[in-house]
Amino acid sequence: MKLSLRSKYLIWLMFVILLAFAAVVAVLLFYSIHEVKKYGLDPGAEAEEVVAVVGTMVLCLPLLFGAAWWVTGKMLEPLNHILLTADSIEKGDFSRRIPPAPEDDQLARLAGGINRAFDRYAATVRRLENFSADASHQLRTPLAAIRSSAEVALQRDHDRLAYQETLGDILAQADRLQRSVDQLLLLARLDRSLREQFQPLDAAKCVSSWAEEYRDAAETAGVALMVNIPPEPCGLSGDAVLLREAFGNVIDNAFQVVNSGGAIRVELSQKNDTRLVVMIEDSGPGLTPEEQGRIFDRFYRGRPSHGAGSGLGLAIVREIVSLHGGIIRAEGHGALGGASVIMDFPALKQERRVDSRAV
């Protein structure tokens, strides 16, 4: 028969108590014998005293047993909370956490560590659920379009031009499918554990380099690209690859809504050495109040003029900014007349050296 942990603790406590009991009896007997030999006391009287003391101790054993049972229960109470919480989470209640202990001891640190593990577990489950839902939502349309195009092409003979058009449609849908898969995988891997890989960066050099990558595209589209970057270094702790993805998604969105002759402005500013603000503004049609409130929602595309993307780009931007401890917001009409996307990050303290590499 397997014993519970409380029963094992009780057995050990009772063993210690009985061991102490035996030690007291041995000392008492030794003392009584010593008294009889040294002072010639009556052995019968000494024996009666020993029996009385031992009897009293035996009568106290049930009380000691009850006290030991209570002590073991108090010792295991935090572990019982952990067990009950784990059972609840296993059944799907991801909101449950172990109550914080008032003492800063090993059990309190254990509970804190397990709560953090539960947080990671719950976040992982949510990402898997979101990935499944997003994949079902996002991949169904291009797959259906590819299947439909192929079925139509196979129903009867067509000339070469018709087949080329069909293959072109299939390739376009395949590109859309690939982009959706890449975005979904990126959303799925945006976990807080990535913060452990953050490096100090020079946001001024990074943003300047990323903006210059769009210089040729702006000239080809007839769009004025204005870049306003402070000359001094601006420290930021983060992942350059993810930040480049966020910047690219926002500026790609701006290019979709700006016509030839329009303008896009990229501006980096630092507030009180504590915040870094990246603003990307365009001269497009701006945002309605509804779009302003929902533009960062997954799969929200807004008006047709905002392009035919997957609706995941700005949602990815929001997740990346949040991962870096930042705040993102959109304004409907800025100085250029169109929308503005403002990404507000915590600045890195100036005494820390920043990495000047831009990705």
C-alpha cells in the first residue's frame, strides 16, 4: 500500500517523538538507579515515580499524535494548493494560480516559479489556439481559389493563353498563401521568452537604415519619403529582426494607400531619455473612427483602398511592439493629411552601450 506524503511525514515525526520518549525514559531510569545506589532510597518508591512519569507520557501520546498530524497538514498546505491549482489548469481553467505565500521561503519561491511556468503554459496554449483559428480562417480562401482554378482548367481543353492565365492565378494565390503562413508562424513564435535574447540597439541607425531600403521604391512610385532622425544615438533593447518586421509592415501599409505625388514621413524622437517614439505618417485618405479603433485587430482590412493584404500585418506589429514593452496607436489624420502610426518604446539608459548594427 502506498502511503501519502502526509502519512510519511507523520511517521517520521512520530519516530522522532518516540525516540525522544525512549531517551527520556532511559535518563529517568538511570537517574532513579543512581539515586537508589547513592542515597539508599526505596527502590519501590522510585519505581512508582518512574511508572507515573512514563504513564503520563504514554497518556500524552494521542495528543502528540494529533499535534503531529496538524503540523504535517500545515507543512503540506502550500503543496496542496499547488496540486489543486495544477488539477484545475489540467482541466482547462488557465486562470487559476497558486495563492502567494506571505513568507519568502523555499515554498514561496517554488509557488512563484510554478505560477510563472503556468503563465508560460497558458500563453503557449493560447498561441496554439490562436494559430489553429487563424490558420483555419486565413488559409481556407487561397486554397479554395487554387482548387477552383485547377478544376476549371481541367474540365475542358483550353488554349495556351488560358492555361497561362490560370497558372498565373494559381501562383498569385500560392504567394498569398505563403505570405499568410509566414505571418501566422511569426505570430505563433512571439513569446515573452524572446526577451531573453534582446540586445541593446541604436534605434537611430536602425530606423534610418530601414527607411533607406524604401528609397528606391518611393522614387519609382513617385512618393516623397521624408526621414527625420536625431543625430545622437538612441538606445533601445530589442530584437532587430522583429523590429524590422514591424517597421516594414507599417511602411508597406503606408505605400498601399499613398498615390503618386503623395508623401510618407518617418520620424524618430526621444522623450526625456525614457521613451523612444517612431512615427510613420502618410498623405493617404486617413482613418475613420471605426478603422482607428480596429486597425490592429487580426484580419481587419478596413476600406478597399487599404489594400488586399491578409489583415495580419498590423496585428503582428502590435504584438512585436508589445513584446518590446511598447505601446502602439493610430491617428486618423496627421500633418500630411493621412493616417499616423505611433510606436512608443521604453528607451535604453544612455550609460549602456548600444549596438550600432542595423538589420
